[in-house]
Amino acid sequence: MSRPLAALAALLLPTSLACHVAAADWPQWRGPAFDGSSPETNLPADWNADGDGAVAWSAPLPGPGGGTPVIAGGRLFVTAAEGVGPDAQLIVLAFDADSGKELWRRTAGTGNETARVDEGNSASNSCVTDGEHVWSTFGDGTVACMTVEGEPVWGANLQQRFGEFDIQFGFSSTPVLYDGRLYFQLIHGDGDASTDEARVAALDAATGDTVWERGRRTGASRENEHSYASIMLNPFTTPPSLITHGGDYAIAHSTKDEAEGAELWRLGGLNPPGPDYHTTLRFVASPGVGAGPNGTGMVVVPTAKRGPVFAVDAAAARKVAADAGPEQGEDGPQAADVVGTDAVAWRLDRGTPDVSTPLVTDKLVYLMGERGVLGCHAAATGKELYQERLTGGNYRASPTLADGKLYAVDRDGIVSVVKAGPEFELLGRMELGEPTSASPAVADGTVYFRTYDRLIAVRKK
């Protein structure tokens, strides 16, 4: 990294989080710096019998889920769905992160639909915490805010507030917590491009009140109205921006008070309209954000089905869109596309991660393919540095970077630990013994894995 990760993570913590979340915590799905990395050191590379690590503890869960654990102040939070059907329990759990002892569990709602047995359920969304509260989201639109001791603060339902979901495999998007706001992308629809059900919304994290909501018009149709990606925060530009992904576009939105939610730029060309329009190119993988080679913020935008990948210089994109001037849409000013401008640093015609989020550093970009091939590319140019198959399994989880190691886990629970850098070196391969679709989390010298049945904590011996 261009500066020590610990200092960067501390710098990026928003003011509403900084007093209660340490740089060594993992408060959101993509970690303390929002980029899938952690400043933690002294982490294990191999926890087989003769390796440098070992399983510190494992704890059973009441049901499966795909949400990544979040950790702050020595507490770990995760959701689970107990049972299937209208009477199933949607549960929030807290554990002592050091020992694995369950501290409490609370029911946030009822009703669990499983779209596919091995793909996910109503507990596919990850929690978020500021060290004093934990916010959980579920596939039916339930949002629950509790204290870290498990006391309820407020609850809401996104469908009741912003419209009924129309999404084939269920709502699985995770919110972003930033500066006292919970930000959501609700990208779904009936397949008719003229109806535009998609919304972007911000809730007051303390009260649950709606701060703002905006329509998100793109002209997408058929299955492409459905997005399973999550809204991302790009803190590497000033001020930070939000990135929504789906409906054939990635769009950047402002976090500034006077123009909060307004479009800054939009990236088209992901699924161009016309006779070759792909009617089933719905997006699952979220964009990856990172410092990038200029330190001003790079957004690596995936598509789907082994299609193209775009790397956008976020600062340049803002300037290009501002110079072009806004186009007036039905929901207010709509930013101009940035395709074909200097804002697109590079493009790969093939090889997008279909599910896993790209991992972006100042020098390298990692792309974890659905079928087990890890690609490493130069962040400045997109040049392929290597492609190596990790396992023969499918990959649903996103990779995590810490202590010079990349942790990647396939759906069968096989963990590959790869040395970070431009040359491939496999440091270890371990089996969790259970299927998983959750990304690894890192905090306090520990790597945490969430399988469908349990939590597993791994540390150095």
C-alpha cells in the first residue's frame, strides 16, 4: 500500500464510527477501509496439523446464512435463518470474539425464503456495527437496530417503505454505514424498462427515519432490472462517494449534505442497448474500491457471465461528468456516462468475477472467478500478472487481504491462502468441512469464517 494500512484504516473511519470502532475491527462487510483489507498482522497462513495456525474455537449457528461476521469491541455479530417458510425465525446473534461464547440472540422477524438450497436465504445480507449498535438486514426487507447488548432500538421494513421487492432470487444487498447514515440500493423490477422500480435510499442510523430516497433510472429491462450486488462506499475520493451497481450501470452518488444522493457519474457500456442486448446479464458481484495507482480512488466494476471488467479512476470520472454537465432525468440531474473517456483507466474484455467482489490496492487488482481461477492484474494498466486455479469449486465469497496474505474460500469450504504480490505463491490450503458463501473477516489477530452451520475462528499457534 502507498501508506501503512493501519494509518489508512484509521483515517477512513467516519466520525460517527471513530470513537467506538478500532482500525483492527471489521465493522462492515468489506472491512474497516471498505476495500476488503485489514491492517492486522501475525495471521496464520496454514492451520493444518503442521502449519503455523490452529482453530481457536468454533460455535454452532441456529441456521444458515451468507452474511459475513462483523466485529467491534471484542464482539462478533452475525445473522441466521432458523427454518424455512413463513414461521421461520430471522435471528441476530452476538458472540464473544475471543472465546466464541454466545452472548445473546434476538429474533428480528419471521419468514425465510430459500431461492436455491445452496445459494442463499433471507439471512444473506451482512450486519454492520459502530461498536455501540448493530444493524441487521434480511431478505424480506426487515432492518433492525439493536445495542451491542441486544436491546432493540428501532425496526423498519424496506418493502413497506419503498415498495414491494420484485427480484427473482431474493434481496441480498448489504447496506453501508457512513457518517450517521445507512445507505441502501434497492435495484429490482418487473422487467419492464418503463416502470423503474429501483431506488437508492438513506436512513438515519440512530432513528431509522428516511433521510432521502431517489429513483434510479437506467433503462434496463428483463432480468437486468435485478441486482444482487451491494452498495459500496468509496472513501478514497474527497468527499467519499457511494457506488450503486445494477440495471446495466454502475453509478456514483454524492454524500455531501447539500446534494446527498445526487449522481456524480455513471458508467454505461456494461450491457449496451441494441440488437445484442443481453437480457439475462443481471449483476451479482459488487464493485471493488481501493486507493488505486494515483491514490485518488479506483473503482473496479464487474459485469457477469465472464463478461468485461472496467477500472474507473473515480476522481477523473467526477471531473469528466462535471465538465460534460448533467442530463435532466425524471428524478433530477443524471450524470453523463464516462465510457470512452480518460476516466476509464482500463478494460478487460473477458474474465469478470461473477459473484466475488474485486479486491483493489494501490498496485494490484485481484479478480476471484466463480470457477476458482484467481487473476492478479496491475492496477495502473490492467496487465495480467497471473491467473491460477485455486480449487475446482465455485466461489461465492469475496477475498480478504491482511498481513500480506489473500484469503479466498470456495463454496465447499476450502480455504486457499495466497501470498499478496505480483507473483503467485500458495501459502496454505485448508478445509472448513462445511459449505459457505460468506467472505472471511479479520480482527484482533484472528481470521473468522462463517459456514452454513457454524462460526470458525483461526489464529496463530
